[in-house]
Amino acid sequence: MNINIKVYLHSKGTKFLQSGTFPVVNSEFKKDPDWTAAIAAHKWIQQIKNNYAASEDFRIDQVVYNEDIDITELVKSVRPIN
């Protein structure tokens, strides 16, 4: 299944919005939709940081999925598995 994610970010003194549609595993989403969306958003934000050479002031202002479900704090709590 796919979810819609919007991320409001700040970098290099500028606020910007990125949005897109992302695939998630249906069974995982049914178990814990917010956490599954947060992981997908976190991975995407890491790609954005790498692609745009994010500055020292890079920050996540807000993350929402499926139009109005705010998962900002969950996304900030995601840590990569080493």
C-alpha cells in the first residue's frame, strides 16, 4: 500500500516543503500505522539531506502523512539500525 507524506524542513536559512507517495508493507501498517509511516518518512528525510547537502541548521519542522496525521515527534525519535 502507499501513503502520502509531507515534510516541512528548514535548511540553509530557508523553510521548504517536500511531499510524495511512498510504499509501506500493508501488514506493518495495520499493526502500527504511525510508526510505519515515521520510518518511511525518516528514510526519505535522510535522502533529502544527502541530496541537498543539508547545512548545520537543518531541522525537521513538521511531518504529516495521509493529509493530517502529525508524526513529527515519532520521526525525530527514529534511530537507524546499525
